[in-house]
Amino acid sequence: MITITRHQGRRLRGVFRRHVLGITHRGSIPPLVLHAEGTQLRAQYRYTALAIESTLSLASASEETLVLPLDALAEFEGRDDSSVVLEALAFDRIVVRWSDHGVPQTREYDVPALDSLKPFPDSPSAWTTLPSGLISTLVEASETASEDSTRYALNCLQLRGGTGEVAATDGQQLLIQGGFTFPWSDDLLVRRSLVFANRALPRDQPVQIGRTASHVVLRDGPWSLFQEIQTGVRFPALGHIIPDPAATATRLSLDLEDARFLSEALTRLPGSEALSAPTTLELNGKVAIRARETDRAQPTELVLSRSKYTGTPVRLNTNREFLNRAIRLGFSAIEIVDVESPVVCRDRDLVYCWQPLSKESAIEPTDDVTRITSTPTITPTSLPEDVTPGTRPIVSQSSETPRNDDQSHEKIRVTPAPGSQDTLGLPALIQEAESLHQTLADARTRAGRLVVALRRYRRRERLVSTTLASLRALNLKEVAG
């Protein structure tokens, strides 16, 4: 018999979920194996190329091994520390007992025999400690890799022992992160996994990594991740894909405020639902981003007034998701060779690169455009009079009344192009709607206070009138002293 808490069951289920483990089909899947050794419990699960082990502390000592259906965790997990008792009825049957808000619960499950299961991988004999940033790198690499594999193993991550790098690509974008010291000299391939992004894995402490003949093992707090080394598959050579820095013809330098503005606006620009989410980057006298719906001729243009470029003017058609990801990764410089070569962002240990879209589909400049210009952050003395601290100013072109405030705000100025309709772009419309909502909420609060005051005044008037009427009814006469 093994006893755990409902909260421990919840913790296990946080990682042992079908979608996290990469299980996409319905039906029968391997069970969870629980090994109780004194006051320590090792929960182990293995599915295809991934195996996971978690260690838990037990309140009462036990020496037993049980098999539990993975989906059973959803039955008894909870937020409290009440007990969950697991007991084998036979070699192929288990019973689970717990209490839900004081109501006793019992479930029985059919399970496979323990000796019929595939053995769990062995742990490494030696470990190497790496910085906590490895987990975040594996998350980004898994997002870069493809879910499917073609003639190349694009669903794999390459762990380069010689250079200490993690590399991944889906054929359209690639990411290489260095700065690690792996305890091997060759290049290993392991499958991408959603488990790296799970919140249950600690992100603020060093991790340990080791290797066996068949697996790369990562130990992060109470969790151990066993990634099977992929053999007999090919990974693309990424070195020749990344353009040499000397070949850069145009270099875009993004201002920090412009980068924030662009990151928020990119997902709201028209055409985001189109295939590859095309966006035109114009570097020709200004830094501008253009996008439009497929069935509309009029584009929307973002002008990054604080950003600059050097080199040859260029008009580049790109997937906006890749551009936005470069911003999210913290890059402030983008290198462009030409409209057909990969776009590159590079830092000391990080390189992110992606392939532009067809140059024929780039959106050319036009007078019929809705233009949104980023402007420097406004100072507290330039806030509108009716804007309270902590709220966004209403987007408008009207004059503003100075006001002292302790907070700074970012304002978007909308400048319609000649001949275009005097309309706001989508990001500005959303900000104006939010500001209007806040204004209406303030007005509703003030109106409520006014109604309360008027009711109090009316009650006071009624009380005075009633008192005077009572005095008249008494017909009091003066009494001489």
C-alpha cells in the first residue's frame, strides 16, 4: 500500500498529461509506475522517446511498487493534503481510495502486469552542472523545431558537444544558443518536447545533465527527463545557412520603445490570419511595417520613428511571427543581406535566423494608407487633464493640457496619409476603446455618488417639512415671562 496526498497527485498530473508527453491519440497508453522506497516515492513514466521520473516524499514509509493508469491522476488529484491510498488487489488490478469534501471515493482499475512493461532507462553514472538558462533554451529550441519530420530530422534538437550549443530548425527558421559545456564531444539528436515548457520544472536553479549509451538525461529539481538519443536520422547542416556578417547590406537598429510598440501592434495588424502572416518591412528613408487584409487594397502602416537603419534601402516581405519572435528574444539589431537571403539576428551566444517570403508579394508604398506613427514616450507634464495615473491616455490629435503625474505613458499619434480616410489603425482603436471604457467607468462612479448625495438632500428636506408641519399642528402660543 502507498499513501500520497491529493496535492501530490495534482503535482504529478501537472507534467503527466497526454498533450505534455506528446500523446496525440486516444485509447490505451502505458501506465504510471510508482516505486515506494522508505519515505521516498519515484513516479516513472515512459512513452516512445521520452521518459520522466519525479521524486516525492511520503508521510509513511512503504516498500512497494504499483502500476497506475495515467488518466487516474485526474480522478483523485486536488489542492488539499488529504490522503490518497493506493493498494494492489491483484497483479493486474488496483484500488484507489480518497475523500472529496468529506465524501469517501473509491475507484478500481485494471492494470498491466509490472513485468510486461518496458524497463525504465538507467541513470547516468556522472553528472555535469549547467546554468538554469538551459531549460529556457530547450523551450525556445522546441518551439523552433517542427512537429513533423521529413527527410531531415526537423523534429529534433541538436546538442553540440564540441561547441556547447543547442540548435533547432523547422526549415524556415533556425535558432542556435551557445554558452553550455556538455559532457560529450559529439553532436547528439533528441526529440523536441513540450515538457520543457511545463511550469512544474524549476527555472531559477542550476540543472544537471548526463548521458548514457541510449539517453541524454536532464535533472531539474525533483524531475528527471530522459531523452532518447536519435540515431539513423539526418539533421541539416546549419552553418552554411547563416549569412556571414560581412555580407550584411542593411542593418536595422530597433529602439527599445519602438520594439515594444511593434511587438504589441504586429499581432493586431490586418492579415494576421493569412498563410505565413505576411508583413512588409520597408527601410527606405524611414522604418515602416505594412500589412493588409487579402481582400482589401488599403494597407495599414506602422512607422517606427525612433528606429534607424544603415546601408542599402530595402523592402522585405517577411512572416510577422518570425519578426515578433526576434523582438521577444531580445534582439535590437536585424541584419539583411538582400530580399531573398535569410534575415539574421545575432548576439554573443544566440543566433536567430529566418527565411523571407516571396519578394513579389511585398506591399509597395501608397498614398491610400492608414498610418500609425510611434512617438517618444510622453512626459508626465504632457498628460491630458482627464487622464488619471495608471490609465492610458486617449489616442487623439487634439491639444493636451499639462498635468503633474508620477507615471509616464506611451502615446500613439495617428497621422493619416494624404488622400486617405481619417481613421485610426487597429492598435489605436483598441487603446481608445480602453480609455473610453475607463472614462465611462469613472463617470458612472461619480454619477453614483451624486445620486446618493441628492437622495440624502431630499430626505433632509422631507424631515424639515415634516417637523414644521408638526409644530404648526401643535398651535403653540407665546408665554409672557
